[in-house]
Amino acid sequence: MTRFGIVTADGVVRTVDAGSEPDLFWAVRGGRESFGIVTWMEFGLVEQPRFHGGGIFFDGGDAPRLLHAWREWAPGLGEDTSTSIALLALPPDPALPPELRGRFVVHLRLAHLGAAAEGEALLAPMRAAAVPLLDGVGELPWAAVDAVHSDPTDPMPVWDRGAVLDTLPADAVDAVLTESGPDSSSPLVLVELRLLGGALARPATVPNAVAGRHGAVSLYCLGVPAGPEAAVQVPARAAALLDAVAPWTRGGLVNLAGQAAPDTVAGYWDDDTRLRLAALKRRVDPAGVFGGPVTA
Ligand SMILES: Cc1cc2nc3c(=O)[nH]c(=O)nc-3n(C[C@H](O)[C@H](O)[C@H](O)COP(=O)(O)OP(=O)(O)OC[C@H]3O[C@@H](n4cnc5c(N)ncnc54)[C@H](O)[C@@H]3O)c2cc1C
């Protein structure tokens, strides 16, 4: 992001960039809703017309084999490849392909910027780990990037939480499988492990307040809190999952914090960042007009 407009607590409409308001420019990029209402943003673009990727669905019964294979495979990928793997409890929706309707599945996701043949070769160990139900990896225009996750496009209520893991050893994968695997009767409809690293792991060229750069893997989960039982069970099982991976967890990603309490999200920043954010909050929003994880 190179510039944005924001209405701050004093009612002033500001145009902010690295030169005009360096502190606010640093803080809003990572500090969530704590400093004002953003009204527009300007981004630099990267030319990337195509990629090789998509998703492969496997039967949920293969989850242990696939998650352990992914744990060994994903960290060895280069920076031009990104991947995640998700446990999905799909609804019996007629809009879904018949192979997937109403099934508990594993969804392997890939985005590779290099040549198609290279992407296919990279995927070989994962394709060999189990028999796919549906294989949707191929050459895609960048405009089709949402095909990688194939998330629903209609709005729906979700209850979500996330965490950042420093490492993903076998015990952490086993903890995820125990809490959320095919035999867990978990009400969560998505539990995702996503590879971090690459450019995220390096300080931004123009520094910002983004937390979680240190992580190896993001864990994200969500359920649909429809009905009184699910409204209790979904948060409870999400909390149990996060507890189970607590030994490997350090902080989280603000974007994937979901329903985490503000003081939990505040704990995602290192001490220096949190103190700098708090100092700016005292300057630009001392009365706490805007809520959020940063407090004066
Ligand atoms: C299924 C699913 C998949 C997801 N996948 C990804 C992913 O791949 N990558 C990723 O980065 N994230 C992902 N997310 C997380 C998503 O990007 C964040 O939840 C995002 O913040 C949603 O923005 P929103 O404006 O829709 O939500 P909101 O809940 O409305 O807003 C999120 C936060 O931003 C604040 N906010 C909203 N509007 C403004 C504004 N104008 N000015 C200042 N603050 C504002 C809100 O107060 C709130 O704290 C996913 C979420 C879901 C449910």
C-alpha cells in the first residue's frame, strides 16, 4: 500500500503516505481498526498474468498421511511457491461436485509462479501421498486466483480464530488431527495450515506494524455458529484446537485473528511494536473513539 485516506478521531480526513504522516502510515498497516476509518487505499501492482496452481481434494480418511506429508514437503518449497492444506467438512450442497458433497475432505492448495512442468514436479510427492478425489491444479490466469481456495462467494456467518506456529513438528500435526481430524466429530468446517515465510518473514521495505512475520505456519479455523448448540460448540472446539497447538504457538496474524479478544490480538505484536502503537494511540486517539487491540 502506498497511500490511503483515513478519518481520525478528531474528525479530520487525512491523506497518509510514508512522507506525510510516517507514524500513522506505519501503524495503520498492521494496527487494524485502532487509528481511524480508512476510506480509500492506493496499491502498487506486480505484473503476474498467470500462475500454476489450484486445489486437490482428497478423502478425509487420508488426512493423517497427507498432513504429515505436507509437513515434510512444504518447508522445502522455494519463495515462488505457496501452499496450504485444509480439513474441510463440506455441506451436502448440490452446487458442489458430486465427489465432494457432504464429505469430510482434505484440500491441498498450491500457487506456483514458475513454469507448469516445474509446478507439476513439485506436486508429485503430495499427489503420491493419497489418491485424489478431484484434481484441479493447472495453468490459471491470475484473475482466477480465487480458484485455489474455492471459498464460498456468498456471505455466511462464521466464527473464526487463528494462531501462528513457530514450527510444525509431527506432534503438532497429531494434535490438529486429534482435535479436528476425520474421527474428531468437530463442528469446525475448516481447519487450515498455511505455509508462511518468504517475503513475509523479512522486514517490509517501508516498515509497518504487521505482526506474525516470524511464523513458519499459520493455523486458521472456522465454524458456522448456526443454532444454539453450534454457537457454544464452535468456539469451544476452536479454543480446544488452539490449546492443543499452544506448545508451538507464538502470536498470530491480525487478519486471521477472527474472534480473538482485543488483548489476545495485542499480544501478537512484539514489545517494541506494541509500545510504539500505544504511544501513537495516545497521540491520535487518546479518548479511545476507535476500539481495537491497541489501547492508549
Ligand atoms: C473463509 C475466510 C478465508 C480468509 N482467507 C484469508 C486469506 O487468505 N488471507 C487473509 O489475509 N485473510 C483471510 N481472511 C481474513 C480476512 O481477510 C479478514 O477477516 C479481513 O479483515 C476481513 O475484512 P472485512 O472488512 O470483510 O471484515 P470486518 O470484520 O468488517 O473487518 C475486519 C477488521 O477491520 C476493521 N475495519 C473494517 N473496515 C475498516 C475500515 N474502513 N477502516 C479501518 N478498519 C476497518 C474492523 O473493525 C475489523 O477489526 C479470511 C477470512 C475468512 C472468513
